Amino acid sequence: MNSVITGNFSPAFFPGRLNKNSAQCLFRVRPFTSAASRRILPPKIRAFSTTFIETKPTAPAVAEKEDSGSASGLACPICYDPLTRISDSPLYVEETVGSNLQCNTCKKTYSGNQMHLDLVASSGSKQYDESMPLATELFRTPAVSFLYERGWRQNFIFGGFPGPEKEFDMAKNYLKPVLGGNIVDASCGSGMFTRLFAKSGLFSQVTALDYSENMLRQCYEFIEKEENFPKEKVTLVRADISRLPFESSSVNAVHAGAALHCWPSPSTGVAEISRVLRPGGVFVATTYLLDGPFAFLPFLRTFRENIMGIAGSQIFLSERELEDLCRTCGLVGFTCMRNGMFVMISARKRNSYY
């Protein structure tokens, strides 16, 4: 039996221009049936699901208390074994300078600077330098990192993205089962959502994770400008989405805003997210789809293959493609919401008793 998602969707979440052309719609979620609601809410909000209705109540996957000396679920990106603190420095914003973490298995040591912990596999190398695909390297440049929150991200509205605050409110609905736990803001960029998650007080710990050193610098600088910001709840981590530095089943939620299409291998990234999520943990992401009228372009799939080969980024063509991505990486309960090319997806890690 398929589940139908219902709920009270605020009109602020969804601008009026919604996609009519999705051929993959499995269920339609209609707004309120009252006359007042019909005047306010957009008429075509869609949610997609191929999950079974839950027959057992699930307790929120709240974070467990960490042992003394542990690094709050952080793990070696090489062997995935837990990291242990070998210095007394805290791991939150502004205090990571001088922080040293060690893997008890491979004995590799990772350190932090004033802005972030460096937990990529090549951390500490002196001669070896590794370049990433063009799409990844673009966001490592100082210019793009500086401009991202000063005009770049705002242009996403033309693709149907509602804007950070509205996207945050939409994401909160999906994250309700894991409120009070820890969350990873993957590919956090300049930290727009990191700051919203931290200031909301809805999560015990927020980890801002990005591969770009310059994006993390911007994230740090924006946090420094905030008054009464809860810095003790935020840790900035440089890491590769394909080698997440977290213990398996240690994270309650992962958010990836406007990032999925930028990953060199979305399947590897989502598989890593599935690994680190606790049973019942939630994955929420936004990206864009070229479906509807674009689906009739005869060269679109060939164009996508060329883009992937040159830039290392992904173009998604349907909701079913995203659903299949989550399913093959071990996630269930896929749902999505559309607005033009914009799509927000959510899936969760299967509970252990299923």
C-alpha cells in the first residue's frame, strides 16, 4: 500500500508558478479544502512517495551522549574508525585552532585552524595535491565563494528556488522526526542554512561541511558577524562528500541545499549519507530538474553526458531518477515537492526493526 502525504502547507513556502508537466507523479497532495484556503494557497503542490505506511511508532533518532575524549562522532575518512581528541581544544567555531584528532587504527592525526577542522583523506600532505572536477574547483575559488551569498544564490529564484528562509521552513517539516538530534549541513557553502539550523535551536549540534576552504572561510566570517550566535553548537569541517568523516549510524539528519547536482558522483555521496545516518535518520536535499518541456529535447541526455564528463556535475531529468538514486543507496520513504525546476527531496534510513 502506498502512503499519501497530507499536511498544512504554508503559502509562503511555495511561490505560485508550479510545474505541471511531471509525468512521474505518484500522488497529489492538495491544499485545504476550505474556500479561504483555496483563495490563498497555490493549487498544484505535489509530493511523491513510494513508501509503505508505518505501522509502528518511531521514536526520534536523538543523539547519544559521547564518551569523554571522543570527537563527537567524527571518524577517520580513511578507515572510518572514531577519532579521539589529543588536545584540550574544543571543536566548535573559533576554537578549532590547535585542535588535534587522532585515529587509533591508522594513527593518522588531523588538525584544525582557526576556521575549520581539515578532515579530507589528503589532510597533512606536503607534496601531493589533488584537483577535483571543474564544478567542485569552481566553488573553491575566492571570487565565487565571496559572491555566493552576495548575489549568486539569489539568482536561483529564477529556477523556482523559494529562497533560503522558505526552503528552511520546508525542510523543517521533513526533519520533525529527528529534532533535538545532530545535523550535518553537507556542501554548506557560505553557511546560509548552517546559521539557520543553529539559530533555530532545533538541533543539539550542527556540522557545516564543505570541500572548499574558501567557502568555509565565508561561513566563518558570516558567523563572526552574527550577534549572540550559538557558536558552541557549530563545527566547521572540510571534508569530501564521498568520504564523510563520521562514524556509521552517528548522524540524525543530513541537509544538502542546492548541492546534489554539483557532486562528482551523487550516488557515492548519497551512499555515504546513508552510511552515517542513524536508523530513522533523515536526508533532505534540494536540486533542480530539467523535465517538462525540456524532456522533449532529443539531445538532452547526450548533453548531460557531456556535461558530466567535462564539468563533473549532474543534470537530473525526473523525480523517478532521484527516487531511484535514494533507493539504490539504501534510503526509503522518498518524497519530493516541486516548484518549477526546483525540487526538494527527502528520504530516511530504514529503521532497524524492518
